[in-house]
Amino acid sequence: NAGVTQTPKFQVLKTGQSMTLQCAQDMNHEYMSWYRQDPGMGLRLIHYSVGAGITDQGEVPNGYNVSRSTTEDFPLRLLSAAPSQTSVYFCASGQKGGRTEAFFGQGTRLTVV
Amino acid sequence: KNQVEQSPQSLIILEGKNCTLQCNYTVSPFSNLRWYKQDTGRGPVSLTIMTFSENTKSNGRYTATLDADTKQSSLHITASQLSDSASYICVVSARTYGQNFVFGPGTRLSVLP
């Protein structure tokens, strides 16, 4: 059972570089989302999607882009990495309903130098 | 502003002892409250989900309580084990946000032999 798979697990970028964090789920979930986790703070929503072709911004979207061309995949793109984007990123998926279970990936630890 | 606060920030107990973690929230409107366990270097894993009408929910040695009037929740861990060492995160879902959660900062629990 793969669940939610994130790649890579670790990444170091130089300021100004771009990259894509991958997220895939095999549970046919409609809802997918990206969060960042910083020390001493709760996870914060970056972007989310309620289905293929539909995306929307969360609490902290600046500097990130997403797309949802298939139900399974929800990549997160950093356009021009900045040190403030050093964080641990989590992808989550679930059915669309507000009371359903949410499943998280293992996280990607990103360092921008 | 929607917020979730947790106390204590960290806690150290001896194996076999019980402990209680606290969560206060100011999220409106309220849909449900969840407790997650996050092991170091891993994604959060759900322990319980409670809706407005549920006061108590158990999952093995974990028992969560909810007082929707005072907007407080607690997570009680019975007969702690070394594997309980983790961060415990309180998460509140507002009805208008679907699965867009408001996360608390977590309580870091260390269980010592």
C-alpha cells in the first residue's frame, strides 16, 4: 500500500534555483494539498486541489505554483527558491468531505542556501 | 483569526505513566477536531476525529475529549510506551474550509525508560 508518496526526501537548493516537489497518491482521492512545517509553528496550507484541473491558494501561496493534471499527482513548483522557503513540506490527500480522513506523505526537507 | 494553541510545548514522562495534552482553539465555524501523532522525520498520522456532538473518542491507549462550549480538547495517553515519543498535533477543521485544516504547533512528548 503506497498511500501518499513524496519525492525527493531531502533537497538542497541555491537561492534563485527552481525545482518541483513530487506528490502522488494511489487511493483515488479527490482532495490533495501541500503544507509547510516550520519550527514552533503548525503546518500551514500552501495550495490545494479538489480535483483534476482545479487548484486554489491556501494561507501561504507566494513563491509556489501547483497543477493537477491527473487525480493521482499534485506537484509543487518553487519558481525561484529563497532562504525563507527552507522548511519541511508535506503533501496530503483525502476524500473531499470535511470530516473524512486525511493521509500525509513522509515529507520533503528542503534547504535553500 | 483562526488559531489552535497547545500546551505544554514539551513533556517528559516515564514509561508506564499517564499524561494529558491540552488544546484550545478559536476556529469558527467548527466542523471537527483531530489529533495527529507525528514521529520524527515522518508525516502526521491520525489518532482521532471528533465532530461537534462527540465528547469522547478512544483509539487504544489514546482518549480524546472535546468541549465545544469552551473550545477545548485534551488527549489522554494511558500506560505510556517508548513508542509514544512523538509530537502530538491538534487540528481543527472549519466547515467552510473542507479539508483545509488549522494546525496547532504540537506538543513534543518524550517517554523515558
